[in-house]
Amino acid sequence: MLTFCGAGAVRPGGTGNERNRGGIDDERVGSHRNAAGNHVVRAEISGEIPMNLQHLKYIVEVAKAGSISLAAENLFMNQPNLSKAIREVEAEVGTDIFRRTPRGIVPTEQGEAVIEYARRIIREVEEMKSFCREDRRNKISFSLRAPRSGYISQAFARFVVRLDKTKELDIQFRESSSLNTIKRVEEGDYNLGIVRCLKSQERYLQQLLGRRLKRELVWEFEGRVLISRTNPLASKDTVTAGELEAGTEILYGDLRAASLAREDRRPEEERIVISKRRVFVSERGSQIELLHQDPSSYMWFSPMPDDLLRRYGLVQIRCKASSPVFRDVLIYREDRKLSEADRLFLEELYRVRDDLDRRMRDGTRTPG
């Protein structure tokens, strides 16, 4: 829809007498007088397809869902109307945005660029609306996706406690895999992300992050063995690979999920010890309960603060010659500046990290 204000609708580059020339054959014109008594003319020109913010949201949702039918369901609209809207956008931009494959709908090469523009426009409009809202100064917004980790969850809790109690809060924190975190931060669903990878896989991580995300190393650490205080190994300062292989390994989405490649081709000396007895758990409470119920069980985990270890009756120890090195990396969009809330969280995160790192370097044993 083209909207013109003034005495009449004028074709760009023309005069007021050229209203129906230049290929515009069908024009619906409506007018009214404004407060000053002047005519305001609005012209709807057929043949020109209006693209609005909603259309941009459509193509972003289709890209995210990978399916027209699923995107239509998420958008609470019927599939034919969504398909028609996508075709209209493709006609207006002059290129195919999506193509069908056996795996579903995927963006074309040019479509990727269109979708990225759409995401950027949607973000900027939302930021503008947020800026213009009267209550923006009375509301704190924050969103983070991160791996399951004791030191990160403790930093998050301390951060929330420090927030202004007189302000409204809109806080989101979700634990997830590195691949999901990259995707959701890149798409603008979350402002901050922390991704975890093996040090040996850092080059692969850089390829995944691309150019649209800023990154900052949070911590490089050695994986630790997490066991119950009642485990027979709890009194030791270090354990061997053989001692772990005799127990039950609990696999949880922390360090083991940090492997970004589909095939783990690391040298044998870099591999995490894998017991022949394995239990896969995706819920934190069940994991801790298993550690207590089966005294021989263990987990690989990131360094955990002492107060959390005491609270849950756990012990964290090193494994001789079999502790891979991991890296936690902060990511956020290239076009975004860190907010005051972001900086406050990072301040707490680095404080917890520094305390743990100091303890590990000093060789202080975790509480048992």
C-alpha cells in the first residue's frame, strides 16, 4: 500500500497530471480532510504487493520451523494463507526465499540473506518499541542460554538477587546444548549465550559461530569427576581411569554434550573415560539422586562451587591422565550492545569463575 499526503497522488518522478500513467492501471483512491482542512489522499495500487512487518515474521518462522505446515500452526493461521504470503514476499523481493527438499523447507542462498535482513528489522522494531514505552525505565529484561553448569547457575542466582527490587522483571534462563544456544542467539530469541566445547574443537566452534556473533572466552577448565560423598572413591585426591571404568557413568548434558562434531575423532588420550555401565539422564534432580543411590556412580562435570557441593552432598575430584580441557565461550549478536543487566550478570559470572579457578590452581580439595 502506498500512502500519499497532499493535493493528489503523484507518481515518483512525475507531476500531478500523470496519475494513471507509467503502468499503474488500477488505483483505488480515498480521501479525507485533515485537521488543517487539507485533503489527504490515500491510494491503493494493485500490482504492488504490500510487504509489512508481519510478512517478515512469516518468513522467519518458516525458516525456524523448516516446514510451512508447522510454521502455520505456530503462527495460528492456515497453511494456504501462509503459503500465499510467502509467495507474495518472494515476488516482491524478486527471488526465491525457500526451496523444498526431502528434509523439508530450507532457505536458498539468497533467501538466507533475506531472512537475516528480516530478523534484523524485527529486532530493531522491537527495540524501538521497547525504547518508546513509558515503563521501559521500570523494567529489567535479560535472557540467557547456557550449558548445565554449577558455576553458571550460581552466578545467575546471585545476579537475580542483586536486581532492583522496585522494578518489573522479565528474566529468561534456559540450560541447553551448544548447538541450540548458537541457533537461538543468532535468531534473536535470546540476547546472551554461553557455549561449551572441547579445546581441541575450538576451530569447529568458530566455523559454527560465523561472522554474525561476537564471542568472548569465559573460562578454560579441566573436567572434574563428580561423585557422592558416600562413594568409596570420595576420600581420594585423584582417581584413575581404571577406577572409574568399574563404576556406573551418568551421562548428562554438560561436558559430554560439548562434543560439537558428529563423530568424536579425538586422540585416545583426550577422550573422556566411558564406563561399560551407562545411564542417560536429562534432568538435574534425577542425576543427583542417582549419584546418592548408586555409590559407584560418577559424572563428568564442570568445576562446581563449594557451597553447592556441600548442599548436595557431593565431592569433585581429578582424574589422572584423563581429564579433557573445555572452553566456555560467551556469544551475542554483532549488532547488539551489552545492557546494564548483561554486564551485572557477567560481573557475577566472572567473580564465581575467578574464585573456582583460584581454588583449582591452589590445589584445594573440594569438600567431602
